[in-house]
Amino acid sequence: MRTTTTAITVLALGLGALNACTTTQPEPSPTPTTVITTPTPSPTPSPTQTAQSPTPTTASPSHTPTQTLDADQSAARDVVLHLYQLQNRFSMDDSLKDLTPLTDITTGAAQQQVVAALDDYRALGATQTAPVAVSVEKVGSLAIGAPGTRMIEVVACVDATGVDMVNKKTGKSVLAGERNQVNLFTLEVVNEDNSWLVSDIAAKPTKACS
């Protein structure tokens, strides 16, 4: 047994923990303790992405305060914003079954966490009531990891104030009453085959987005 949805929800979607009665599920694989969640202006989606929903959700305008970004930094920022936009869209509309747009811009642990969070919500018959607001706080410089992987760290603030996850039949919240509604996410974005993908997400609570 492991506490799956609680950790994944806090980190991947920024909405907080589920109620106690829905926090444990039998799963064979361990849950990462760190991760990330959703929308703002994003890069022009590919045909595969737009096929999921003709009208994307919106959020508060994103920004990168007092930073001048180069092409790689801009690409890393844009893929992070697009990830949050897609997460809002899929969390609010469970009729969207094909998660390819999400898996196309994620890899590794981040991909597992994002998909698992959506799967857990849908298993509970729950949908998100409104888009969470996302702003990019900082975009790091290009770094070279092993084995020669190009990576950029992006810090994003996710504000889920007033946003809930409710059961569609009962209208009741599936989230715990006490939860952090504003979280600061650190996302690792890597370049694979000339595409920037979110590979890892870590989160910590914060008082407010800047």
C-alpha cells in the first residue's frame, strides 16, 4: 500500500492533498516524494495537441520578471507553461481521453507523475472546478548534465486559491480542507532530440506568487 494521490496531487497539480478516505491505493511502484501542476499563454500547439480540445483554458498572465531570455530559455519556459495549460484542460474535462499532448512534452518521473495524477482524479470521478493560475518566476541558465544532456531549471508559482476538485455526481470536494493553495514548483527541462521536455518536478509551499 502507498499514499499515491496525496503526494502526486500536491506536487503535480498544485491543488493539495485528497481527503483521508481517498489517499491510499494498492500500487506496486514507489511514489516519488518530489514533483509538480496548469495554464497561461503558451506556445502554438501542434496538431496533436489541438485535437484534444478546440478551446484551451486560460489562467492569469505568466511572466518572467526582469529577465532577458535566450532562445533555449524561452523554449524551456514555453514548454512549462504549455504543460500547465494542458493539465488545466485535462483536469477540467474528463472527456479528453488521449493524453498524448501531455506525454509529448514530458519524460521520466515528471511524465509518470502528471499522468498518474489525472488517472487518480478520474478514478474518483472528480474534475477541477476552474483553472489554476501559473506564473514563471525564474528561468535558469543552460546547464550540461550527464551524459551531455542540456537542461534548464524553471521556477513557476502555482496559485490554486478558490480552485477545487469535486466529484461530478455528488458535487463534494475530494480534497482535504487544510492544504497549501499556493506552491512554488521547480521544473527540470531537458533537451531530447532537439525537443524540450519537462523531466522532473519538485514543489514547496509559498505564501504568494510574485
